Amino acid sequence: MSKKTIQDIDVTGKKVLVRCDFNVPQDENGNITDTRRIVGALPTIKYLLEHNAKVILCSHLGRPKGEVNPKFSLEPVQKELSKELGIEVKLASDIIGESAKTLTSNMKEGEVVLLENVRFDKREEENDKEFSKELASLAEIYVNDAFGTAHRAHASTAGVSEFLPAVSGFLIEKELKFLGDALNNPERPFVAILGGKKVSDKIMVINNLLEKVDTLIIGGGMAYTFLKAQGMNIGTSVCEDDKIELAKELLKKAEEKNVKLILPEDVVIANAFDENAESKVVKANEIEDGWMGMDIGPATISKCKEVLQNAKTIMWNGPMGVFEMSKFACGTNEIAKILASLDATTVIGGGDSASAVEKAGVSDKITHISTGGGASLEFLEGKVLPGIDCLEDK
């Protein structure tokens, strides 16, 4: 999937509308607690400024449900951006109203205007045509650099592309390169690691990956549905009973496709879903009644290490256990450390796995950490993402 980028289009002197993902976490006083998404947008913004464009930025923040809510204002983002860029970023008090029009109409080259939260208008999420047209009328070129919302067909992620030449920024280009190459053109052996709580969340991902990988490692809560499908007693472990037949089909498909499917050999179990519960390591087929699986055990970690040692491309999405409780975070942390030590292309599919490599302090040793949780999941499912599909092909 080769999409045009800002380097394939002349931006000099042009007004460029850039959809960013400034949906940053904040504390109760409105202070930004993690600036990674802002920092991630800087290469695209700086490139446009260096090439004398007039830069108009837009983004959503939180879920204001189509109403103006000061709690979700982009003012903290504007302050952080001004600091990062070393120039004053002007904040419009609306999206397509008087303030936005005034600030964007007389822009000089090298200036930056940030529009207020696009979700303050309910027409944004409805992908309303008139709203898209009004938004597009502020600029001459559209750039999407918000991979985290690329799976949504909203006005600012897809609608505006009907009215402007549309290309990708560097962040989306990078996502398409690493996620796309890993899926469609991997150096082999190609190993995928899937975790998380539910099989139902990952059915389509598993189905798609079974067509592409050499080995699939399954951990996390979803593993117990597979273990039960193999006739094992799983105690009170999390399980989707209505997905057991499906798990059997997926196990069969792996066999037919000659994909090595690895499930936990041993697990850390506890007698309650609690950090302070009594816990012990048992073989996966020896979980007692009244006990639940909370993490993968040491033998499983060793097995994973052995498999990953020879891999050339690795994709990881979802934790191996209840990693938010430090007592049961060992499996997830160990996988993160193993990946960091390898000479392979390692791609993390956003969400909890991204937090896990951050927590383990090894994020700088990972080839690519996706910025889009839901978007990367849908990409792994093989779905078309509206915010990517609308961009011009090379």
C-alpha cells in the first residue's frame, strides 16, 4: 500500500490542513502527563514549516460527544506545541467558525494555527459532508498523520479528502511501512505473539495472521479458551465458552496451514483476582478448581525465548497476563526484554503492549511501536482503514 506523502507534493506557500492525534492523557489539573503523541507529530509539522507552508493543525481530544466542553480544550496542547516548536502556535476558539476563519485567512508562511477540538462539533463523527467541506475550505492541501484514528471515517480523518489533494504525514508513512512490511513482506521466520483477555477481540487478527506467520504464540486471558478447547480444566480462569468451538477451528486451521501454534505449557495461578492473592506455578493442564490463570509461567517464557531467538520478524499485540498487577507482570515484561535483545524487526501493535515495553524500559530497542491501538488491530485484521484509503496513491 504505497500512499503519497508530504514529500510527493509541493507545499511551498500553501495552506496545509494536518490531522494529528493530540489525544493526550492529562491529570485532573489539565497538565499533559505523556507528550509522546505531540512529539510524534513534530517531524511532519517541522518539514512543512521548513518548506514554507502555512500549517493548520486539527485533532480530537477525549470524548466531548459533539458539545463544547472546556475540559477537552486543546489549549494545553497548544502550549506544549509552542514550546516544542519554539514559535507561537495560535489556537482558534472554534473549528470552522469566525475565529478559525480569521486566524487562517491571513496566515504567513511558517505560521501555525491549531483549531479547537474537532469533536466539539457532532458533525465531525458523523462525517457530515457540509462540515467536511467547510473544514477543507480553510486549506489547499490535506495531510493525515493521525494513525490512531485512521480506522474511523470522520470528517477530519476522511471527509475532507473529497475536497483537497490528500497525502500522508511521516507518522502514517512509518506505520504503513512497518506494519505493512511485517504483514505482507516479512523476513522469515515470522512470529506473531497475541495476548489480551478475549479471543473475540482478536478472532479476525488470528484468522488473518494464520495466513501469514510461521509461528503464533498465544498468551494472556485468551489462552484459557484455547486450553479449554483442548479439553483441559482451567478452574475459574477467564474463558469465553461461546468461543470454544471457534478456538477448535483456529487450532485446526493452524495445523492445516502448517503454522506452529504455541499455548502456555505452565501458568501462574491465583486463588483470587487480587494482587495479594495466594499464587503458584502449575502445568497448564493442572489448574485446580477455584484457581485462575494470571500469567504465563517460567517454562512457557523459556519456550517463547527459544522460538523468538531464530525469528527475523516479530509482531506483538496484547499482554501475556494481568500485567497491571506487578505480581503477574513477569511474563509480559520478560517478552518485552526478549524482543529488545533480538536482532530482528520487532513491531509492537500499540495499546497495552506499547505500555509494557515502556514499563520494561526497552522501548528504544524496539524497531517500531505503533501509535494506534484500535487502528493497528484493524490493520492486522486486514481491514481497509478509511483514513488511509482516502489518501492518494503513489
